[in-house]
Amino acid sequence: MTWLTRSREAQLALAIAVLTGLIALRFPGFVAPGNLMAVFNDSAPLIILAIGQMIVILTKCIDLSVAANLALSGMVAAMLNGAGVPLPVILLADPLVGPPFGGVNGVLVWKLGIPSIVVTLGTMTIYRGIIFLMTNGKWINAHEMTEGFKALPRLVLLGLPVMSWVALAVIALFALILGRTGRGRAFLAVGGNPHAAVYAGIDVGRTQALAFVLSGALAGLTGYLWVSRYAVAYVDIAGGFELDVVAACVIGGVSIAGGVGTVAGAVLGALFLGVVKNALPVIGISPFWQMAIAGMAILLAVAFNASQSRPRGRIILREAVQR
């Protein structure tokens, strides 16, 4: 059982299993394979964004503009579709919208030394303002989108919707980057000990900027998936979703102090919130409690992380006295 006490991912997986089991005691249909697949599919946008946020947090930064970047990228995709641009071109172009906006965050943090929370709070508003200027506040609704544009995320391949396959591909890619590449180790090193990273030849500012670019790329990818799945685009889509993204990371054991976190943890954190979100209507709790639950989850997870990493100075002293 040592692995269970030491592994945050194992603890979270167990918590998800217990929570799912408790819900199933009252509503057995909740654990049906089709419903569990639907829960994963519903959680796919959160999983993708949480992985991008995790990379940023690993470098001792935070990106609060991911939801606004998602909204901007999704609106661009919807406008391209309305202009008659073929879907393959949209699929190639839309993921390229997010990285430059993520890069803006990274450059401001890198070159000007502005705290990331201040930068991304500002750009969060700016990006939504750009959407308003692009559309004059108008919505793009389902009847203004082509059927192919709306259908792709729902298309089922080998038993799973395309949206779920995209999430799985992102999980595999970033697990490979973090675990098998020098760049992935650089993200961890910059957050774990930036001074030591400098002595190791790692450019801290450049690495942080790259993390923001990757977060922006995943936000751009999610923008199309979100807009096409829900068949609507407007200024405030995914409003407040950045809280869920940060919550998924923190619940998954990603340290806000940087340098600690895994792809598996971020994914499990997103799935935990996905199970909670899907369970709320089932057990009769208003979905409007979702934000409050996410906020409480962040506080509890941060408190747990702090207690787990707190130095055990008193125990050392006590052992020294006993000797």
C-alpha cells in the first residue's frame, strides 16, 4: 500500500472510483460503459486545456487567459466556416490562432518581467474584447454553421467520438514530451529550481514563453472543438472555464509553486471534475454550484499539497534528541 500513500495519481484514481461507485449505488446507469464514455468525452476540452495549463504552472507561471483564447480561436473558426472556407483548411488554420496569443503572454512575462497572473488577467479581457470588435457582439448560431463543421467532433471512430480521440492524442503527445525529451525536463527544472536551471544552461524566460505558446496552441485546438460541438459562438463562451482548468491541475497534484506535476495528474484532475459535473444533475444538485465546488476543490487540494510537502523539522529534532 506504500504506492497508494505516495502516489497522488493513485489516490486521485481511487477517489474517482469511490465517487463513481457511490453515485452508482443510487443510479446504476451512471457506470454504464456508454455513460462513462460520455463523461470522458464531456471532459475532453478540460483535459486538453489542463495539460496546457500544467506545462505553464510547471514553470512557476499561470495562464488565466486560456478560456478567452479558446473563445477567440473558436470564433475565428466559426467565422471562417461562415465565409465558406473548407473544413480541412479551418482544421489546419484554427490551431495556429492560439499560439501567437499565448506567445504574447510569454513575451510579456519573459522580456518585461511582469508576473504571469497580471499579464494573463489583462490579456484575458483583451482577447474577449477582440472577439467583440470582430463580431460587434453578435452571435454565430447553429443555422449559420455547416453540418460538416458541427458534426466532426461527434463523429464516432472505433467506438469513440473524434473529440475523445483528440484528447487521447494530446495526452500521449505531452506524456512523451515531458517524460522523454530534454524540453520536457527543462519545464520541470525551471519550475523546480530556476537558479540551478540557469547554471545547467537552460534559458528560463524562453522556456516559460514556450510553455505559454503550447498552452495557446491547445486553447486554439479546443476552440474549434468547443464551438462546433455546442454549435454556437459568442463573446462569453467558456466564461469562467479558466477556474476549472486551474482546479483540474491543482487537484491533480500540480504544484502552484512550479516544478511538480504530471500529465496523468492533470488528466485525473479533469476527470474528477468531469465526474462531479455530470453527477450534479443526477443527484439533484443545481449545476450553478459547479463554480463553488471547483473553488472549494482548489482550496482543499492546495491545502493537501501544502501539508504533504511541509518540512518535517520537528520530527527530525525529536529524533535527534532521542539519540
